[in-house]
Amino acid sequence: MFSRYKFLTPLLLFAATFWLYWPTLSYDPFFDDFNFFVSGQLQHIFQQGFAFEPRWLTYFTMAWVDLL
């Protein structure tokens, strides 16, 4: 019975994510982090690893995606 609804879970996750971020889609991407892309700081953040900083996870995942 549940195999019929297998496609529904990803669809609901996508819809929930889209609904959550819809109001912010009009903003410029990474508007306050432009200096990371210009000066090459993303590679440094990725190599640094874990740090106790407020936006560490955000910066680390952004660096990880950029290096992919």
C-alpha cells in the first residue's frame, strides 16, 4: 500500500522547501557574502574545518558546494 505513495514524499519535501523559501527568492544570492567569492576565502573556510562560529555551518556548506 505504501509503495504507491513513494513518489509523494519527495514531492511534499520539494513543495515544503519551495513554500518556505518563496519569499526570499527575490533577494540577491549571497548578497552579504560576495567577498568570499572574490577573495578566495571559501577554500580557506573549507580547509579550516570545524569552528565555533555563528555562521560556520552556512559558510562551510557554501564552500563545500563551491568546491564541488
